[in-house]
Amino acid sequence: MSLAAVDHVRLAAPAGSEDLLRASCASALGGTGIPEPPAPIPKPPGLAARDGC
């Protein structure tokens, strides 16, 4: 099986293990991933008023 691209992967992980999980997934999928932004980006007011939905 061959993948052309992976757009998004979401996995549950214990607190503090995100870096290890990210490295494991990148190794298994053959990619490097995109680093997390340094701080959460606030939701626009229209989304925040609806709990982000």
C-alpha cells in the first residue's frame, strides 16, 4: 500500500508523551510533520461563541 499524502492524524496519548508519539508516527509514515504553533491560536469570536463549532 502506498500513500500519496496524509492530511491529518489525531491520536490520544498520555500527557507528556506527545513528542515521542509524534516522532514515532513520523518515522512510521516516513514524514517529518509540522511543528505545533508556539501558543494556541484564539478562535474567532463567531466560533468561540459556539464552543468552536
